[in-house]
Amino acid sequence: MPRFPRAAVVAPAALVIGLLAAAPAASDEPVVSNPRVIAHFDLAGGQTPENVVAERGGSADVSFSYARQVARVTRERRVRVLATLPAERSPRTPLLNSAVTLGLARALDGTLYVNYATGTGRTGIWRIPAGGGTPEQIAELPSDGLPNGLALDERHGVLYAADSALATVWRVPQAGGTPTAWATGAALAALPGAAGGFGANGVKVHKDAVWVTNSDRGTLLRIPVRKDGSAGSAETRATGLTGVDDFVFPGHSDVVLAALNPSNEVVLVHPDGTRATVLTVQDGLSNPTSLAVQGRDVYVAGSAYSTQRDPNLLKAHLRAHFVRS
């Protein structure tokens, strides 16, 4: 807030009373409350949920990374497979060496888009019809990359894929076509010699910018979208987010809910970079990878990659202050 000389801030009493009446009341309600696991998945069957998107009506869709599937968890807590990506005999996927489904995005008409990484020509973005069906590859991405997070900007008809291996954010037409290396650079790269080797990971479109997490560096980045659609310079908005995976904007502000995978936490990250833990392993988290918000419902996908225990989908209640209107 701008600072003014003391004499300049004198206001009529009626105005002061009006401002106080308009201010939101303090609340003891936690940011996230009533967490409960609404679906348990089959670890041995590769049902390790990597990404989640919320559907209207109380259901949610998840990508099962090692099962190569996208599935729906219904309001009644049933799990229905919507699509299975084609098997790859000899996957050469960087960092993972397995064929995996990763980032997931949903269009307004229910069409789903998913990243598939194989280390072959099948690596890229695939489209799944609304309600499920045969997946179709709409863009091929470099076979030596690892397209991880995926975001859809339906207003401009483009998809953004964060590549954890190639330190790149790819931009692809929503209808499909040739990808463009939209943003690159050290801020998106893994730390040299890091054991994990995962750089750019989660990605979201928010307020004329593309936001990206870097897992190795523990950072949250904002990359402005210029008027001509090109990428501006990356700005670091938060640091110290060790092992951060994907994230979500629960409302219209720049407040973020982020999944910290290795520490089994979901944190609330404020615009000034400070953060507070809102969910932990005691709430049922098992290596959280991503989040989705629909109304006051928060969904958290738990992959169990390192815990090797109870891959699941958790649902919680979001404080009304953060709900999109």
C-alpha cells in the first residue's frame, strides 16, 4: 500500500465507518478443513495419481502415471477408467525410464488433455473425448524431454507443458500442431548434479501470466505473457518450497496452494512468498503431487511414490474467503 504524509490520510468519520463496515471480518476458520480420503488406489497396478482436475457435480479426474491411465473418481467414490494410453515396449523416458501419464487439463466442454512421456515419438500431448474414449496424440514433444505439468488457456486456445528434463515450457495450439519452446532458461532447469534432476514441474495460467514450479530449486515462478503471446522474463515469487510439485490458485488473488511431495505437505503460499502448512501426513497425504479446486472443494492427489503406501485422493473444505466468485 502507498504511504502518504500524515496530513493526507485524514478522512471524514462517515467514510472511516463505511470502510470498516466493508472490511472482511476476522475468522478462526482454517484455510483448509475437514480433510478425508475419498478414494484409495492400487499401488501394484500403477494407480499412482500424478495430476487431478475437478469436474462439476463433485467428481474429479486423475492421471495414473504408471498405469498410463486417466480415470474419474465419481461423487459416489467409484473409480472409472476414462482412457488408457498405448503401451510402449521399450520406453526411454528421461529420469523415469517408464512410460508415464503426467499433467492433466480439462476444457469447458469436458475434453481432457494429458501429457504422455515415453522417450519415443509418442511423447507429447494427447486428447481424450469428454466422458472418455480413445486417446489421440495432438502434439509430439521431444523424446528426450519429460512433459510434466500441463495447463490450458482456453481463452487464447493454447496449452502449456512444463518439461522437467529440458528446462522448457512448451506452447501448443489447443487444436494440436507444432510445439513452440515458449520459455527456457536457468530458472526452469534442475540444479546441476541434483539427485532428483526435476526442474520445471507444475504449471498454471493466471492473470496474463504462466506460473511454474521448479522442484529441484524449490521455487515458484511467474512468467508474463506479452501482448504478442511471447514470454517475458521469469520472476521468482517464492523460494524454499522443497520438493514442490504442482499447485493451484484457489481464488482470484495470487495466493497459491502447493503440494510439497517429499515432506507430505500442502502449503498456502502468500504473494510475498511466505507460507503456512495447511495439510500434512496426519490428514492422509501420501506424497502429494497436485491439487484442484471446485467451489469450496479442494482435491489433493497422493502418489505414494516414496511412501509406497496408500496412493489416494483426498478432499477437503476451503475457507469461503478463497472461493472464486
